[in-house]
Amino acid sequence: MRAGTRAIEAVGDSLPSSRGAQAEVILRELGGFLWIQIMAVIFLVRFVFWLIGVALRRCAQ
């Protein structure tokens, strides 16, 4: 995460000041959006495996 933040800041610093600030905000928002999607997929996969485990335990009884 730190490397990503540094990369975003490097992109913002390489551009002129007005455009650099805008680019930083856009890249930070996109990064946050991607992390939310990744977290949602992880939770979904864990939930599906939990359901499978519950179903297998009930069938085994």
C-alpha cells in the first residue's frame, strides 16, 4: 500500500501543480475503489466456502 501511495505521489509530482493535484485525487479514488472490489470478492468467496462447509456438515450428520 505504501508503494502504491508513493507511486501516486510520484505521478502527481511529475505533472504541473494544478494537473498533478487532480491526477493524485483521481488515482487515489481509483485505488480505493479497487481495494473495495478486492475486499468484496474475498468476502464473497469466504461466504461461499462457509455455506459449502455448513451444507457438508449437515449432510454428514
